[in-house]
Amino acid sequence: VGLADRLQPPATASAALWTRGALRPMPKGHVMGVPGTAAALAGVLSDEGLARIGRDAELPPTEIGDDVAIGEHVAERFGREVVDRLVEPLLGGVYAGDAYRISMRSAVPQLFEAARAHPTLTEAVRAVQARTAAVQQAGPVFTGVAGGVGTLPLAVADSLRSRGVRILTGAPVTELRREADDGWRLVAGGEV
């Protein structure tokens, strides 16, 4: 859409959590808040919460099936404190939802597959971390647009108009359907 020259990585900043009465650095060693070890969350969780993570190895494997809510699964294996202090703030913020209802398969597919293949959640997290470490990240994970993300919709609209697409605004969409070819059928304001 003509914004490639305006892409830029975000300024370096550190993340922190307000927990247990203090602002604490975001811990390392987790996958979207799900820790690979109890030690990764020292200072963030209570002693009881840390001990609960350590008991994951003592629990029988959990059958996950076709999908599971990530918050429910993590709470079952590690306790609610991990969900409430880490998973919910991270995933709830990204997906604008309740971690106890967010699909693990959709939100964190690598962890979902690893959890199906490993008997404990800590082993699954470590497997994801090992795979991630083996893949070299080329460039930043996130990229912004100079001038702000608000410039993107107008750039998309301008790009579409230049290709002959007519854009309607202020018109309710009454139908959206995938067509047999690789297009879409959209009805808005009574017009196709």
C-alpha cells in the first residue's frame, strides 16, 4: 500500500508488571506468560504459586483434545495465580478477551501442539522455547508505521482506489461471502 519506506521498529522499551505491591520487570523464560520453570516467576508469584508450578511434574498428563482454553489449562497445571498475574494480562491484552475462554490452539498454536505432545506443561513450554531459540529472528518482531498506525487505513483505501475499487463509507454491510474464485462478495448499502 505504499508504506514500506515508513516501516520502523518500535523504540526500545522494557516491560514491567505491577504485582505484589511493586513494579517488577517482566520475567523472562515464559511463552505468553506460561513459564518453563518456577524460577522464571520468582518475585512475581507468591511462594505458594511458585510451589504450585513445581507440582506440574507430579500431575497426570492432561488430555487436551481438539482445543482448550489456555487459562483453564494453565490454571489446572500451574494454578490460577499464574493465569491471573501473567497469562491474563498478556493474552487478555493482545486478544481483548478472557484468558479462561481464549483458545490455546488459536492464540498460542506452538504451545498447543507442544502441550499435546508432552506430559507436562513445563516440558511443553521448554520445547517451544528450544524451537524458538533454534530459529534466528531476522529483524524486529513488531514493526510500526512512521506517523502512526492510523495512516494505514487511508493508505489501503488510496491503493484500492488506484486499482479501480469503489469504497463506500457510512453504509451498513449486509452480506460478506467468499466467492468460488479467490474473491469476495460484499453487499453494502444495497450495492454489490
